[in-house]
Amino acid sequence: MSKLRVMSVFGTRPEAIKMAPLVRELAGREEIDSLCCVTAQHREMLDSVLEVFHLRPDWDLNIMTPRQTLSTITSKCLTGMDEAIDALKPDLILVHGDTSTTFAGALSAFYHQIPVGHVEAGLRTYDKYSPFPEEMNRKLVSAIADLYFCPTENNRQNLLREGITQGLFVTGNTVIDALKTTVRKDYHFTTEILNQLPYDSKKVLLVTCHRRENYGEPMRNIMLALREIAENNEDVELVYPVHLSPVVREAVDQYLRGAPRVHLIDPLAADEMHNLMARCYLVLTDSGGLQEEAPALGKPVLVLRRETERPEAVAAGTVKLAGINRETIVAMAEELLHSTGAYAAMAHAVNPYGDGFACRRIADAILWHFGRGERPEDFRG
Ligand code: UD1
Ligand code: UDP
């Protein structure tokens, strides 16, 4: 029997971090040819992940331009994918999550009548414009996909409610598989400032913020709240690896740069980021991935958004929605800085998003779908 040609398509930093362990797992299966096509919707931030996880793409669309629009990303991906599919001739295309690369990758597979596996399927906020455009991207991919790899049972239930009943698997999130390979107690940072931070004597706050729906007024509020937190608390060191988006960089420069105890640094490599998270006191973020990683490391998270598609860690008590209002963000952070009870109530490790074996389940599910193995047991968080 010839090998199954499984092509993983991704383009941004979070997709790469979450797909890297899967590309590796698939490559380790003798029934599978694991192919990797990157759109490079992100360039530097993608290349950094490829380096950390030692991945060499078979195809690179190299589409990124400064201040790219949703339409240009999507159209360039679609055009580029035609060539990649013609050259690599996959039997199955895997896409991840909810970016423009994800949507265009799935749509392109459909145009070529190639089945689609959606990794990280079934997340929903039910607000069309938040997160934007991610909520619509994942809904559109749900309509196209044939296999759905849901991180949690809750995600599977979301799809069932939409009438999607076939091809569903609960696998856990592959980000936990990735995290298992990067976090080390004796990790030495290559970013020197991170070796020097006083993790024991002070409270290190880890911040990220980049979402499109936060552009403008919300991002201004968030930056001013972060400034206030740093100004008010001498025992705090705030570390913010700033996303390369020029829109984000402008907001940071305008409202946060120059504040005391604030370290604005370039995006970190994934292993640096994961180990920093493992050592910090508190995470403030609008990122999706950080909401999954920090709970596994026992770190409380304040989410700088109005809603979340990741309610599992909120239910487990390690994540709280802080919103986009300046006073509320400051008040919620201050509580976690000053009340040991409030902090202890959130700072416990939980793993609602996975046990580190998501990639194994996904590979097994693919082989089962093509009649070449047993159906895997679902992940039960
Ligand atoms: C994208 C995803 C978002 C995801 C985020 C992860 C879409 C629409 N958005 O948003 O879902 O949460 O990635 O970070 O798919 N840039 C660089 N170098 C890089 C990366 C970005 O210079 O390595 C700059 C470029 O000017 C680029 C801009 O950032 O045009 C924005 O990148 P883009 O992928 O369009 O949006 P993100 O906000 O990164
Ligand atoms: N991350 C990283 N370096 C950074 C910031 C984030 O490696 O400087 C990692 C983070 O640990 C997580 C992923 O990137 O695995 C999240 O990406 P991002 O926040 O850009 O996107 P989202 O998850 O919101 O889509």
C-alpha cells in the first residue's frame, strides 16, 4: 500500500508552535509521508518557530508584507496553494485553528477536492466580530472540514450543536505536547535580560497583546492600564515581548514606552517564551495560546478581551476575563498582586487542554479514517 501523503499547512507563529509536534509525529509513522507547506503569513515569527522545532518546510509561499490586509493574505494564500497542491499531491490537508492561512488553506483544499482535517476545531465565542476575523474563519473551516480534532469535549459539543456529527475526535490541544518539549527547570535564556530578572524577590508580569479587535481604543486602554500597574507597584517587573505588527508597536510606543519597570523586548522564541511563563508571577494577555499554556504551568491569567473561546480554564479558576476597560484591568491585577488568597486561588496547575498526547491521537485518527488502524480513545480532561 502506498504511503498517505498528509500535508500540514500553517503560516503564523501560534499555528507553527501547535503544528510542529504534529508534523513530527506524522513523520514518525511509517504509513505516512508528512509534508509541510508554510504560507509565511508571518515571516520572522514563523522562522523562529521552525528553528526551535527543527522543521524544514517542503513548500514556502512567502506571502508576508508589512501591514498586510485580510484580503491580500487570503488571496495570496489561495493562489500559492494551487501550486503547492499540484506539486506535493496530498491525500489529506491539515489546517490549524482560525487564522487567514487556516481559512485559505481549507478553501484551497476544497477547490482541489482534497479532504481537510481541522486541528483545534470547535472553539466558539458566537460573536461574529470578536475575535475578528478568527471566529468567522473557524466557522467557515468547520463547514469545509472532514475531520475535526477538538481539543476538549466542550469544543466537540459546540460542533454537535451546529449539526456536525461525523469525523469528530477529542484529542487535547497539541500546544501541551509542544510545551512538554520546551520547558526545563534548568533552562538558560539566550535573551540575557530574562536571566537577570528577579523572579524570587519581585513579581514578574508577562504581557502580550496583538488582537485586531483590540486595535485602537481597547489597545490604548490596555497600554495605559499596564503603565499604571507598573508605576504603582515597585515590586513588579513587567516583561512584554512586543508582536512585530506595526499597529501594535505604535500603540506600545505611544502609551507604554518609558514607564518604570517595563521591559519592552522583541518577540521571543517559543522555548524562551514557555520558560519565561514557567517562572513568571502572572500573565496578562489577549493571546489564545497563552490562555492554554499558562494554566498548565500553574500561572494565573488575566485575559485582555471581552470574551474567550476557551472557557475551560475559566471554569477551572486559573483564568479570568479582565476585559478592555482600564480601571478594571488595573483593579484585577492589583488584587492578584496584593491578596495572597486571591492569588493562591488561581495559581494551581490544571490541564483542561491536554495531556501531551494530542498528536498521537490525531495521527491515529487519521490512520483510522483511511482504514489503516484503530480509532483512538478520546482525551478526557
Ligand atoms: C495573525 C492572525 C491571528 C493570530 C496572530 C498570532 C489573522 C487574520 N490573524 O494576526 O489570528 O492570533 O497572527 O500572532 O490570520 N509582522 C512582521 N513579521 C512577522 C509577523 C508579523 O513584520 O513575523 C507584521 C507585518 O507587518 C504584518 C503584520 O505584522 O503585516 C500583521 O500580521 P498578520 O499576520 O496580518 O496579523 P497578526 O496580528 O499577526
Ligand atoms: N509566543 C512566543 N513568543 C512571544 C509571544 C508568544 O513564542 O514573544 C508563543 C506563545 O507561547 C504561544 C503562541 O506564541 O505558544 C501564541 O501566539 P500569539 O499570541 O501570537 O497568537 P494567538 O495564540 O493569540 O493566536
